[in-house]
Amino acid sequence: QHNGPLKDLKLRQALAYAIDRQGIAKSLMRGANPVGFSSLPTDSPFYAPLEPKFEFDVEKATALVKEAYPDGVTLRMSTSTLVPNQIEIDQVIAASLQAIGITVNIERLEVGAFRSSYNTYDINLNTLAIFNNDPDFVLGDYTGGTGEAIFHFKDEKYDALYAAQRAATPETRAAAVTAAAQYLWENQVTLYLSDEVWYFIVGKRVQDYARAPLVGENLLPQASLSA
């Protein structure tokens, strides 16, 4: 959230360097989920790995924390069982932040309470999704009333980049989307942990089911063939 300590860019970047995203994806998420280097999912149209990669670097993370908050900082973190292994993932994240000098106070919530109050905490593990196979869906989470309600985030520079990708022609859309994604990524507006295979979220006890295609998904093979 951007209305507390994490409004500081250096602290957000410190979190990005402090958390071993590859390790979490490989172990706790059973290797089912790829780690991308962008604010867009790896299977999104126009996805491209962005720089810097914010790869796991404890020394760099510690230095950034000391620059941002030389007297120390405390983050309030909420956890629940919204997604598989959320509590375990949150514990790893909290331990990683403690290791770079950030005090983390975790409060465990029932799922309903978590859904209605996550944006009152400094940090929480949540999900973003693209339902219509267009990056505009997830980029829109950071603008207007949605951005303020979800992240307490309001940024005129980003608003302009978001509007530009919506107004872009087919020939310029990729560059415009990348510019908006790059801004979110450089500023680590969200710490992007990994991509989630959506049906992986279904409870482990559910077996032998067929996933219904998302909106427009059944048309993708035809669109690819005719492109």
C-alpha cells in the first residue's frame, strides 16, 4: 500500500531485492508458477522481460532500507488462506524482510475479513488477473478510483501512460503497453511474486475437473492461425 512506509520508492525496491521469488515459486508453489520480470503476466500479449530484474540481492536490499529509513521501519502484514500456501509464503516473506532490517507484524485473518480489509495493511499477498486476454485489464488496476481503492495509489504520470496505451493504434500499442508496464515495474508499485496458473488456486481436494475457458479464450487458436 502507498499510504504508509511503502510510499517510499527505495523501500519498495528493497522488498523486491529481498524476496527470493524464484525460490518461493520453486518450493512452496511446486514449480507450477513462472516468475516474470514485468508488471504483466508472462502469458499476456506484449509481455517482455524488463530491466532491472530486481533479482535476489540481500546486500542491495539492506542498503536501500538504511537509505530510506535509517532509524528502522515496521510494516503491518495481513495473511489468510486466500490462495494455496499463503500463510507459508507470507512467513517466508516476513522472514526475508526481517533479515534486511524491517520489522514485520503479521495478523492472520479469516478470508472474508482479509478481502474486506487487506488495503488497511502495509503489505499483503493478493491476486491480480487478466480475464479478457488484454493487458489493459490489469494495467487499469492502478489508475483512477480503482488504483486508490486497491493500493492507495495515485500517479498522474502513470495515468497518462495508461491513457496512451488505451488510445494507441495497433501499430503503436505494444510500445505503449510496455511503457506503462515499465513504469509500474521500475517503481515496484506492486511486488510481483509470480504468475499463478489459475486452476492451481482450486482446492487440492478437487480432482478430475475440466476448467471452463475464460472470456475469449476459446477464440485464441483461431486468432493465432489467422494472424
